[in-house]
Amino acid sequence: FRAAVILGQGGGSFQMLQYLVKRLPVMVCPKWVLTKSQPISVDDVVEYLVNSINVKETEDRDFDIGGPDVLSYVDMMKRYAKMLNRSLRILIIPFLTPRLSSYWVDLITPAKASLVRPLIDSLKHEATVTDDSIKRIIPIRLKNFEESIKAAEAEEQVKKSVIGRERTSHSLNN
């Protein structure tokens, strides 16, 4: 399975989105933020993976997966800011390189430049699903962008409550 932007706790794309929107009311962004993709909830990715185990038609095949919304990274940032009732101003400039962008994101967010650079490089290319045959093979109800964000935020609250009670890796894994 190939996915462009996976929205969920622990994912680099989501972590980058979350920290930028929650911390910065104004952003200077490179033009790659205008590239279209189909973000998908990590829950939906896991559901595809689990269901594919028992479906013969998925063996030895590649599938592009994406959520129901086709959005640019700017669209995602604005929609996320709206969910948080935050104002967000974005200025797009054409000369920020992926390397410079990754260092900036590394400085602003807990996401490391070594993780962010490949994500940013991939966002230069449009990543929308062209063959959606997986929907016929494994029909699931895909979460839209807002539902994916709400699920990720709920997961973060559960994680915080577990970390607050216990600090063992076993409890975190559960």
C-alpha cells in the first residue's frame, strides 16, 4: 500500500502539520504546500492492512490509498486551524528549498530534519489516487480530513493519560 500523507499520532506528516498549525499564526511557506494529495487516516491504513491479509486479490499487488478529500498542504493547515478556531496566515514564496524547509520545520517542531526532508521532497509531487481498485476489493468507510484529525487528537489524549499514569514501554505500547 502506498499513501501520500498519513494522519495519525506518531506519523511525521501529521506531527509536522500539528505543530505548525498549533504554534504559528503566520507562516512563510515554499510552493510545495500547494501540491495536491489525498491524506488518509492511520486508522484506515491499518484497516486496509489487516483486511488485506485474508483477501487473495491483494497478494503481490501495489495499491495507492488515500482518503476521500483531495487537499493541498495549505488546505490541510487552514482546515486544521479552523477546527482549532485559530487564525492562520500563510505567505507562499517560491525560493525555499526542501533542505531549508526541513531545517526550519526541524527548528519549529519536534520532527527531525532527517525525517522531514524526505516528506517535504515527496510533497513536491502530486500524490492523488489514480487507481482506486482497492475500494472495490476492500470496501471500507474512509474518514474525511476532519474525522482523521479528531481521531488523531483523541489518540493523543489517550497517550497523554497513559504517560501520566505509567512510564513503562509496555503501557505505552498497549
